[in-house]
Amino acid sequence: MNHQSILQKTIDYIENHLHDTLTPEKVAAQAGFSMYHFHRIFQKELSMTVADYIRRRRLTNAALMLLYTNETIIQIAYHFHFNTQESFTRAFKKVYQMPPGQYRKIMSPIIHSNGGNQMDNQQNVKGWFLSGSHPHNYQMGRDQKVIHQGYHSGYLKSVTVQEEGEFATLMQQFKAEKFIGKRIKLSAFIKTEQVQPFCSMWMRVDNTAGDVLQFDNMYNRPIQNDTNWNLYSIVLDIPNDSSIISFGVLLSGTGHVWMDGVKFEEVDQSVPVTHIEILQEFLDEPINLSFEEDVLTDE
């Protein structure tokens, strides 16, 4: 059974209630599962428990408040439902290797040394490049303020899009050799703002001739408008004649999309593929050779 849609609704619920009282039991009830069953589903997909995910997201947001607000440490601790400043400090130190006060003192000057700009301007992001129909009308980079985990996210946003149908993608390509014969799952956390008409994650497997062997661009589950951080995934088989694997996030039209926590992992055959079958229908014989027929109708 594919639990992707249930997980997405659950993560959306968590993201919108990080400042509220959240327990694993409450989240499981929201998903409509028993605590035991939901714990297994969540941990299998995210490699962490519900409680760990909530804690990590709260600590990430707490770190941002330390850098970009004047709230006291105790206020931030209470804001994210830590009972005491001491418990907040212990949890924070496990993730960031230093207590909150020291983190604010050391990191703030580094972050604000670019004049307060939280996004790196058009730049070379290691491993990633910009492509698409009109890449010059878009901007890519790293964001220090809108993040899901760690210190940066990648972003793609429209700048001078003028016509319908323009798109760009923040992407990577690599050799398929190490993954041949495996079923691979690509997952990432994505957040959007004012996206129209859509954005999506995508993945493609080509052979040496450039023929498409496996492909998914989430055409049947596009991301639109404003969305909070959520988990999206693509699952493809890597055939024996695979040569190149390409993947990325695509923005069609206007808006702003962030991507973080990208992960590749091998999955077993019980996980269904999301491959899109590209089928073409051909006629049995040539027709309308005199160009006199106006409309092709089904008989």
C-alpha cells in the first residue's frame, strides 16, 4: 500500500502546528492510524520517529529565531514547547554542537555579513546547474533562512518570466553505473510560494543513445500555489542498459520553490514505481493523403 498521500497530509499538519502541543499519539490519530501502525509507516519513510521529526523541525525553527529575531532564549524555548531552558539547551546542543547563546553569538555575524541578505544571488551551487526552456528568466541559489534542516536549502525562482510555457529546472546528472539493476527512490522536502501554474520534482533514466528508459515528472501530482514543507518522492527502476540519471526540481511559470534534504536510496520490489509510460498510438495505414478530409473521426 502506498502511504505517500497520508504522510504528506500528516507532515503538513505537523508543519502547521509546530507551535502547538503535538504528541505522536495526536499525530497518529490525525492520520487515522493506530500509534503502532503509524509509527512503523513514518519511520520506514523518513528514517526517524514522529517525535524525532517534530523535535528536529522545532530546533531548526528555533535556530532561525536565534539568528533573525531578538527573542530571548527562554521565550524561544517555550515557543517550541520545551518545558525549561535547560531542556531546550540540551536538545539544541545535540544538533548544533553548541548551546543556543553561543550559537547566536557566533553565527549571527557570519549570517549577517552579507548585509542581511538571506539568499545567495545567482551562483554556482556545487553539483547543481540551471537548465530549461528559459533559464535566463529564473534564478537559482542557496537560502539561509527558509530551510527544512541544516543551514541551507536550494531554491529556484522566477525573475523575468514573460510568456506562458516558460520553465526552468534546478538539476543534477550522474552516471547510472552504481545503481544498475536496482529500484531507486528519490525523495526531498519541497516548499513553494505563489507557484503558477505548477512545479514538480522529476527524475529520468537514459541509455547511451539518449533514449528515455524510466521517467517521472509528477505530472499527475503537481505542486501549486503556496505550500509548506512536505515530503515528495519518485521511485524508478534502473535498467541494465542505463547510462545517465538526471533529476531535479522544475518550476513552470512563476513563483518560488525551495528544496532540501534530497535523498537517494535503494528500495525493494514491494515499493511501487512511479514511472510514467510514454505511449504513442499509430495508425494501421496512411490516411487523408489527398488532404480532402476535414476531421478525423472514430469509426
